[in-house]
Amino acid sequence: MRVGYVQFKPKFGDKEYNTKRMMELASTLDADVIVFPELANTGYVFKTQEEVNDLAETAEGPTVMAMKDFAKEKGSLLTFGFAERDGDSVYNSAATVTPEGNVYIYRKVHLFNREKLFFESGSEFFTFEWRGVTFGMMICFDWMFPESMRTLALMGAQVILHPANLVLPYCQNAMVTRCLENMVFEVTANRIGTERGLKFTGMSQITAPRGVILHRGTKTTEEAVAVEINPDLAQNKKINDFNDVLADRNPRAYRLG
């Protein structure tokens, strides 16, 4: 299976341009799975709730529908961030669309900084299967909490799809540990550029079990990259003949108080 990412610089508020640019870059990739950044269709630095509300869409909105059609045309699974409106609530969400027409929506559980002013947090992680592989999703700051990827690993995830708008300098290195301690693959798709004074770090990354970095992107360049992986390697959780990163867990010892 070939997995990849699109790293680019969204234009704030220009959903038409951003969606078109996502497709242009993805069209250059030979990949089964492609991950795009967090809030890829809108940009990230919202100043008011009105801006968020104006740009948010439902899970049946134009961006998801356009990407759904593109997934069918390209024959690839696509994961991308968008501002999701559901009734009176707005979420920082990621959609995964498959060539077969399936849509999976994950709502960011761990909101970062001023996101808390504009979005409600999601309440659950989940996995889904596609072409015999089990996938999970998380968004950006979810990486800071080991429970995020561990929960997905315990659910059987082999590949973690991770749209991001990273501004802190830690995530890329932390993914080495996350993929080692859970023995999973992950694709972090970050954005580049500066938006309303906030600078993003780029360096999108594809990481393998045992913490092997398969590819790390540039800090400042738009790019689309894919690598070949064997998802079955994520089924082996053994460190040696005696230790297994999941089977050796001892939840009784983790209680507080």
C-alpha cells in the first residue's frame, strides 16, 4: 500500500482555491491513501465566531462532496480537515472519503489554544477498515496526549491518519515515540506558511512501527509525497520474545489514588 500526504499553504477563507489546490497536488501522487492538513479548506487562524460559522460546512457540504468525487476519480482514500457544522455546534473535524463513497468524520478531541473559543471538542476515537487495513484518525494537538494513539492502537488501528496545522516544534519527533510505543504507521500532513501572524512548521512526516521515519518533508515548500508500506507490520507488537507493547500493559497499576 502506498500512503502519502499533501503539504501546502491554504489561503484563509478561500475554500474554492484551497480545495482546487489540494486536488492539483494530490493528482501528482501515485498513492492509495493521501492525507491533507487540518482545516485544509478554510485556513486556521479564525478571529471571530462569525468567521468560523460562515466557513463551516456540514458533512454533506460542498467540500466533502467534491473530495468524495475526487476520491472516486483517483481511486484513493483521502483524509482532510474542515470546519464541520452540525446543528448549532461547530467542530474542528477530519473527513475520510473512500473511492467506494464511504465517509468517516472524526471530531478533534483535544483542542489547542484559541480553538477552544470557536469549536466544541469531539468525544471519541474510532477505527474503520478499508481494503483489509484498519485505520484511525486524529487531528494535530491530539498527538500531545499518548492516550490518543494508544486508544486507536488498542482498537486495532494499523495506520493513523493525522491532519495537522503544527506550530510547536515537537510533534515530528514525538511521532517517533508514538509509533514505537504502539507499533503503528502514521501520516502527519502539516501545512506551511504564515497566516495572520502565526507561522506553521511544515515537515510533514510518515513514520513506521519501531519509530522509523520513512519521510520528513521540508519546512517551507508545497509538496506531495508517498511511500510504500506494509500495513501487516503493524500487527506485530512484540519488542522481543518476551515483551509485547500492548499485551504487557498492566492497567491495574495505572489507577490514580
